[in-house]
Amino acid sequence: MSKRWGKTSDIDWIEPVAALSVFVLALFVNRFVDWPWMWVVDLFAGLGAAISFRRPVLGAILTGLSLVFWLPIPTIMVSIGGTAFYVNIFAAARANLSWRAPLTLGFGGLAYLTLVRKPIADPSDRLTLSLVLLLFVALAYVAGTAVRYATRRIQREQDTGDQRVQDLQVALARELHDSVAQTLSSAAMRANIVMSDPTLSPLALGQLERISEDCRSSAHDLRQLLASLRDEPERTLPPGPLADVDSLRTTVNSQAERLRDDGFTVDVHFDVTKLSAARSQTLAAITIEAGNNILKHARPGTTCTFSIMQCDANVVAQFSNVRKDSRAARQGFGLTGVQERLALLDGTSRAYADNGRWTLQVTLPLGMETSLSTPSPSADSESMFSRPVNS
């Protein structure tokens, strides 16, 4: 269930609170009554009312039995706790039960026999009290129905608002794709055209090459992220500064130093030469998550490993540590968050235990980085990134 008020689960406190109020009132009113079992009957009535929305059949039985109990006892005054049946009627109307009308009539009849006919002898008083009883029965039924319709209306408005947000996200993704991504494509193409000028100095040529590669890689990452935004509008992208290979290496080293300060032996293997900002940021976040996991679950003083290596068209990261105990491995480690981050860039993860060591292995495609030096012609707009051959 959602955490918003409009969802059913967030207003399920109504019946328990109302039932508790009736029970406390009955205890107060009956505090001078000598009969010791009255509070037990009131407890059954209150319990049946409290569960009347979640367990309507059981709740109706408990509250109904508490009313029936008073019929064969002529010498005991009926407790005010019997009025808890109003809560059952309210809950039945709120839940839109198919048998809410028979339930209301049944409780109304039982209430008349126990609360009106049994204790009241004067016919005129009976009529007056019967009208009051009927009024409160009607109010309970109408109130439950009104809450049901109000809840549905709130939910419809929330759903409409969610749909508008999703439509806006899709429209935003489309606009960014058609503007920013195309602008990056155009910038890379223009840089490649200028690079064909033989009069350029080596410094200018190097800078233009870097600009072209950055635009090419950033446009590819942007298209992937925008595609995820279209497919899953409720997903929020993790914020963070622009990252690169150097910032990723710094993150790995800082996490390793952090673990060494806590008494671990850390083996670090880092061999990545080219990585886009989005991929660097994702791997940095996963590295921090790995460090947190090791501090919580690894055996103190043991050896752990941080390895991030470039392998052909992928970058493979592996984090391992010795577990504190030999119990069955659980899917901890914030794996859901790791998988969500990787999904944005078509990456995968695998966590497993082997010979007492817990290992998380992450595979992330390098994407456009692998084709910077060997472009392939394509009719897609990304083909504008292909490097010209200098004469």
C-alpha cells in the first residue's frame, strides 16, 4: 500500500480508535457497577468493533454475541459498551460490503432488543429511544459511505496527479533528447570537422579530440538515461558531481584507506583508462556501498579486495570480503539499489558466497567509449560522431 493518506491502509486506524473510545467510556460509566464480568462483555464488543474493517465477519460475530449476551439476564443493566456496534456498521459501509444492509438491519434489531426494549418499560420512552437509535444507525451508515467516496475521490486525484507527472517526465525526456543530445552530437561533429585542418597545432588537435570524445560519450549516456526516464518515470536519478576515471580512482583509494584504518588488509586493483561520467559516478556509488557493507558484515582484521578492471567492451568491478560467520548468505549489501543504478546503464550484478568469502561482481558495458577509435557507419544521428581520417 502507498504511504499516502488516500490509500485504504492509512485510515484503518478509524475503527480501532472509535472502538477504544467506546470501551474507555464504558469503563468510566460502569466504574461503580458491582457485577465483575461487565468489562469482559464490553471488551468483546470493543474487540469486534476494532477489527470490523479488516475482519468484518469475525468482528460482527464478536460484537453481535456481546449484544445477545444481555438478553437472558434481566437483572443486569445493559452496558453502554454495547453501542460499539455503530463502528461495525460504519466499517461495513466504508468497506462497501455486499452484505452491509443486512448487517445494519441485524445490528439495529439487536440494539433495539437489548438497549431499548429490555431496559425501557414505558412505551413513549421506547419510541423516543428507538428514534434516537435509528438516527445513530443511519449516521453510522452514511458516515462510512461518505468516507468511502471521499477516499476514492482522493485516490483518483492522486492517480491523476501521478499520471501528469509521468507525462511531464516523458515530455521532458523527449525534449532533452531532441535538444541537448542533438546539440552534443552537433558539437562532436563540428570538432571532428575542425580536426581535419592540417594547420592545427598538436595542443589544439588534442583538445578538440578530447571535446569530441566527451561529447560523444555524454550524448550516449544521456540517451540511455532518458530512455530509463521514459520507461520508469518514478525512478529518481542519483545526484552527484561530474565524475571521471580519476575521481573513481580517488573514491576507491579513499574507501580502501577507510577500511585500513579499521584494521582490514585491502588489496586494490584498478585498471581503467577511459570511462564516461555516468559510469564513473555509478561505480563510485557502488564502491562506497561496498565499503559500508564490509565494515558491517566482514570479519575484522581480514583481507578484502577492491578490483575494477577494464575487460574488452566491459568494465568489471569485484568487491569481496571474509564474512563474520558461516550462516547462509543473504541478499544484503543494498543490492536493490546497486541493481537499480546498473539498470540505467545496462549493467548487471551478481552476489555470491564461496568458501567463506562474500563477493559482489558488477559488469558494466563501456558503451560508446569502446568505439571512439573504431567508429562504424550508421544511419542514426550518433554516426555524426565518427572521426574523420586526417590527410
